[in-house]
Amino acid sequence: MKKLWLMIICTLAFAIYIFPAAAADKNCDETKPVIQQSIIVNGEKLDDYPIIINNCVLVPMRSVSDKLGFTVTWDKDTQKATVQSDTMKCTMTIGEDLYSATSTIALGMTAPTEFGSAPLLINNRLYIPAEVFRLIQGNDPSAVKITDTQILLKNVSK
């Protein structure tokens, strides 16, 4: 009987020691603050918010393109969208993480690039990687800047 009581006490002591540590570890991940990034285009904050998938920041293509002064076309049959600036254009397909820009004024194109996420169609809105807007502006580093709190995009040709 003494051995049974000793075994029960040891089991309880072990459980009291282990379970709080496991619970504390779980709570640490759940209590991290979530920061919602703002999308700022040419100095103006949009009412839209980004989506982050696999560390790839996706922004709504139409609203960002309109604020940048770029043209957007959509082909429903092929599920392809095109964003065009004054000098470059990029055509992308839903479900394909492959982007390249071609010049609209000379011969040439960028190398095909993967950004970590294919374009996503969510509630009739197309979300594309923010980095596409750098690509169609000649990979100008000042075209897109992503921080913990903001996604800054600008038309570098203006």
C-alpha cells in the first residue's frame, strides 16, 4: 500500500512540474502581438490590407495599380492578369508563382522570378506579391519598401 501511495505522489509531482511548463510555452506563441500592416501608395494610405503567405506580402492588385497610375487587364478565360506601367508590363496567372516583366518601349524582359506565392483571387479581388511593383519598374529599389508596420509603394517614374 505504501508503494502505491508513493507512486501516486511521484506521478502527481511529475505532472505538476511538467504541465505548467507546457502550458506556458503554448501561451507564449499565442500572446505575441499581431501588427496589421498598412499599405501606403504614393504617400496615401489605402483602405485595403495585405495578406502574408510564406513570408510573401500580397497586396490587392487593382487598388495599388490604380493609385500608381498603372493599367490593369484581366482575362477571365485564361485566369491571367496584366499590370502595365509606362515602360514595362507583367502578366501573371492564377496559381503560378512565376513573374517576369517585359519592356513596352524596347526589346527586353526580366528573368522569370518566384516571389513565394502565386496570385490569389479572394472574393473577386486579385492579390499579388508587392514585389511585382518593383519588377515592373525596372527593379528600382525605391519602388517598394516593406517594414513591420507598412508597405510603401511608389511610382518611381513620376
